[in-house]
Amino acid sequence: MNDITVFQAFVLGALQGLAEFLPVSSSAHLSLAPWAFHWPEPGLPFDVALHVGTLAALLWYFRVEWVRLARAGVNILATRRVQTDDERRALFIVIATVPGGIAGKLLKDQAETAFRAPALTAVALIVMGALLWVVDRQASRARVASGMRWTDALLIGCAQAFAIIPGVSRSGATITAGRALRFNRSDAAVFSFIMSIPIIAAAAALELPKAIRVSGITTPLVVGVLTAAVSSWFAITVVLRFVQTRSFAVFAWYRFALGAAVLALVAARGG
């Protein structure tokens, strides 16, 4: 991890927290900010360390839900059966986590190098923005979370796997998949957020020790993690209230604008 200032860590933490749950790609913002402003590249371990703040916000916001799911998981292990709604939900989260875990393991090297190319990030922002807009506009609102099947969870999990490419957006991909499967906006967003906890926790557990081993527990690292926690909580609150009455169109237009700006900057710099 290269040396960054407290201010830079604050900005990166805010970008991580806000963009993780707004469907605009936190990885895109974290990879583009140093490139655009000529800051030192903090590296993937620092980016993942910021997810500790995101994880804290998720666990706090959905604390009641996660206590129920944890109990359901224990019941599944004890009885070897899935009977209640909570037990089915816990199983679906496990199923949805598998594709992302496989993608992260197989494509880790590319995630740190080739996938962080600004032009690729810009294209991913635009393409996924278009998918989000079209799917959200055309999808009905007929299904609720209680009607989810294991195949739905697997498909949403496969969508999460594509988020290893900056610009795709984990929340954007999974919400888009949920809407394509005709879940209403609120339930699609809630499942997207809850299903992110295992994979975020696993990534943080793997990469945080690397960040600490390289530079120690520095002030910028602490500032970044705390900022990510606060901004994550804010973003979760905003999104869940926003989608009760409005579509995801505004996020799609933001993605178009950001992607176009990045492509213009790439062209101006000659790549």
C-alpha cells in the first residue's frame, strides 16, 4: 500500500461507503479517483480494508435480521432440514455467495491489474447503467422476497460475481438481477445488501492483514475505515427510502455521465 494522506483516505472512504450501496460501483470510484487526481495508488488491500467499515454499517443496520438468520443457520446445521422462511433465507444467502467467492478466487490477479484499466471501467459503468435502466423500467413489481426460490438466489449470486470488474457494481448487478427476476425494488435492494455481508467479510478477512502488515494501522487507514462506515450507513438508508417511491433511473444516468467523462479523460491523456 502506497502512502496516502489523511484527506485522500477520507475521500476514498466516503466513495467506498456511498458507492457500495448506491448502484454506481465503489470499485470504479476507488480505482478512478487516484488515476484522475494523480494520487498514489493505495492498492487493493487498502480498498478491501475500507470494506471493514462497510461491513460494520451492514451488520449494525441489519442487526435484527442477521440475528434471525444466524439462528436459522444453526437450526439448519442441527436438524439438517430447511423448514422456516428464515432458514430458507439463510440458505439462499449461502447459495448466492458461492459464485462471487469462486470468481474472487479465480480472478484475483486480474482484479488487481487488468480489470482496473480506466477505459474498461468506463465501459462497464455505461453498459451496466443501461442494463439497470432498461430492466428496472420494464420489470414488473409482482414478486416479494418470501417468494424467492433457490434458483433466484443462484442467478443473483452469478450477477454478483461480475462485480469483480470495477464499474459493474456489486449492488447494481445484484439489484438488476433481482429486478429482472421481477422482485420489487425494495426487496431486490434489501436482498442485495444482506447477501453482500459474507463476501465482504471474507474479502476483508483476507486483505486487511495484508494492509496492516505492509504499513501498520496508520491514521489514514483508520480514517478511511471510519469514513466508509458512516457513509455506508447513510447510503443504505437513502437507497431503501428512495426506492420505495422512485426508480433507479437517476443512478443509471449518473453512470452514463461518469463513464463518458472517464472515456473523455482517457482520450485526452492518450490512454
